[in-house]
Amino acid sequence: MRGVLARGLGRAYGDAAQNGGGRVLDMTAFDAIRAFDDHHGRITVDAGASIAAIAARTLPRGWFPAVVPGTRWVTVGGAIAADVHGKNHHGDGGFADHVSAFELVTPQGERRTVTRHTDRQAWAATVGGMGLSGVIASATLELTAVRSPVVREELARTADLDELLVRMSRDDRAHHYSVAWVDCAHVSARGILMQGDHADAPGAPAAVPPPRLRAPRWAPGNLLGRATVRAFDALWFHLKPRVRRSDRVALASFFWPLDGVQGWNRLYGARGLVQHQCVVPHGREDALHAILASARAARIAPTLAVLKRLGPATENAPLSFPIAGWTLALDLPAGARGLARLLDGWDELVAAAGGRVYLAKDARMRAETLTAMYPALDRWRAARAACDPQRVMRSDLGRRLELTP
Ligand SMILES: Cc1cc2nc3c(=O)[nH]c(=O)nc-3n(C[C@H](O)[C@H](O)[C@H](O)COP(=O)(O)OP(=O)(O)OC[C@H]3O[C@@H](n4cnc5c(N)ncnc54)[C@H](O)[C@@H]3O)c2cc1C
């Protein structure tokens, strides 16, 4: 029995939204905005509505989704199922922390209204549950009040990884949003810290602009090889100001820079990319150093490396990814020689440090490693089984990681 799975906009990097040989429900047609209370900043939408559509509707009235991931092309269903985090997790928590209720349709045909207080079992199974407890049909989100569609961004170069970690620990509390780019091609792992706050600019807020650049339909597989990455990273680092500088930037370019290049993933050629995103707890910064050092030793250059500081885990969500600590996301060309061994080594390192890999980004981890990373896995399994005792909800990710044995 290959079962059924709901799918949103397919922005999960691996096999989370795939169900080979089974049924997949495309939820994107269910995208209605059912109610928008612009007095209290609350919106109720069908689960196929995208963050892009919600932002376009709410921004002109001075509201913005409280948590947004690095692309606006995700659905609310996908955002709850992965409990996505943004650049403000250190202060505001994850997506589900701003969901006041959602409707879950279970394979039994029940339509349950779930809140964090009223149906704790369905909440635990669904928030971060990667679609394996049922189909999220709709949700009510609490929004953040904004005065403009502009972000006041501060940029600062850092000489190495330790300086970056110190600055983020020290300054993050003073900013709503914070994210860093790490130059993995450089031995020091120098970086650029980008911190931002919604600007208090008066005037009519504009809508989110459409993408400006388009990647070519075809790119050679070695376009993003080591030499190109090193040259690009060095250029980017030197283009950024040496000292701290404050800029007013459009909200879309601050939150969703990759959305500005339509089809950016095609730059990786036919073999594509793999992303490894982990989180390690505070005090285990040595694991971040070890990951970057081993990439250099293996002569595999991550094409993009992003670091964020996460706050406490979402309450009662045993399979949700964020825990307090550092999350490092590394994009790697899929065909690189020795990549599989390198990534297996990172998984072990992360598990030994008390950290975990993000399931929404994973395409290759092994089931035994997962058990070490998610200590409350059995609690999630029990909650999931109560929603779907006949194990109708299935996915390739679930099978590979034996989430639903
Ligand atoms: C460029 C880029 C940047 C990203 N940045 C971030 C980031 O900063 N932070 C972060 O946390 N993530 C980030 N992501 C990952 C992305 O936010 C998640 O993978 C998200 O789940 C994708 O939503 P989707 O609608 O595309 O869902 P899909 O990819 O289609 O599905 C993801 C999971 O959600 C489940 N699902 C989808 N809809 C429903 C539904 N209605 N009911 C039940 N289950 C459902 C699917 O079964 C699957 O398990 C990024 C992805 C990209 C491509």
C-alpha cells in the first residue's frame, strides 16, 4: 500500500512531498483567503495559499506573516508540516508559534479543528510532521504589524566564523531579523552578517515586486565548480562594506533574495543540488568548525552557506526541526566526488553534538541516524498513529527514514 500524501508548492529540497507509486494531492488549487481581520492582524486561508499571496494581500493593510522562510513560494500547509523558521526564530519562534488554529482532515474522514490547547495529539503529529498525520485544509495565522514594505538592513563583514558567532550572540537580540552568509571557500570562514528591522517609513506600502532575473534553461554541470565558487565568494565578500552600514532595502529582497532569480536551481545543471541543513545546540560550535573544515579537506566547496541563530523549540512538536542553537545550511552540487561520504560524516557529527538535520531539506539521510537526532520520535509516532491508525499517509521520506514503520 503506497498511500496518500498532500503536496504544496514542492519547495522541500528532498523527497518529503513525493510519494512514488502512491497518490499525491496537489493542494495548490485550495488557495482561498477566507477571512482577513486587518484590525487584529489575523488571516484565515486555505492550506494551498502561498506566503506570496498572503503577503500581497496583507502588506497594503500594514500586516506581514510573522514568520517567512527564504522563499515566498511555499504554502501554508507546507509551512505548518515543516514548521518552517525564518530569520527571526531567535526572537519569534517558528511558523507554528503564530498559527492559532488549523483544520486537519484525517484519513478516517474526520475534520478536526486543531489548536495547541484543544487537540494536543493532532498538533504534535502535524506541526513539523511532514504531512504524515493527514491533510491540513486551512489555517488561521497571527500576523505582524508593519509600517512599510521596507526593511532597515545593517551589514557587517566578519573576519572569521568565531567573530560571526560572537556578533550574532551579542547583537541578535537588538534586531528582529538576523542571518549570515559564510564564505566556505576561504580558510577563515569569514562572513557577512545581515540584520534587519521593519522600517518605520510613512507612506503607502507597495506590493511585493515580481522576480527580476531568470536563470538560463540549461547550464553546464560544472558551472558551480570549486574555482567558480571561490571567485564568486571572494567577489561578494569584497563588494560588501568593510564596516557596518545601514541601508533601506525592499522587503522582498531582504527576505527572499533567491526568488529574484527565477529558476536559480537550474544553475546546478542536470544533476542538481543537495542541501545539508543542520542545527547544533549552543556550546557545540566546534561541530560547525568541523563541518566546514571537512568540506575543505574533501575539496568540496558549498556554493551557498547560510547561518542563523535559532531560539527554543516549538512546544509539543516532537518532529519539528528548530532547537536553540546554530543552524547551518550548505548547498552542494549533487555530483561532487566523495559527497555521500562527506554528508554521512556530517550527520554523525551533528547527532553526536546533540543536533539534527532538517527533514524538509533532506534527501539522503539514514533511518538509524534520524533516531539519534530526534529523541522524541516515539512520541511523534504515537501521536501520528492516533490520527492515522491505518497508516494511509505515506511519503518517500517517511519510507526512507522509517517514520511510519
Ligand atoms: C529557496 C528556498 C528557501 C527556503 N528557505 C527556508 C527557510 O528559510 N526556512 C525553512 O524552514 N524552510 C525553508 N525552505 C524550505 C521550505 O520552506 C519547506 O520545505 C516548506 O515545507 C515548503 O512548502 P511547500 O508548500 O513547497 O511544501 P511541499 O514542498 O510541497 O511539501 C513539504 C511537506 O509539507 C507537506 N504538506 C504540504 N502541504 C500540506 C498540506 N496541505 N497538508 C499536510 N501536509 C502538507 C508535504 O507532505 C511535505 O511533507 C526553503 C526552500 C527553498 C526552495
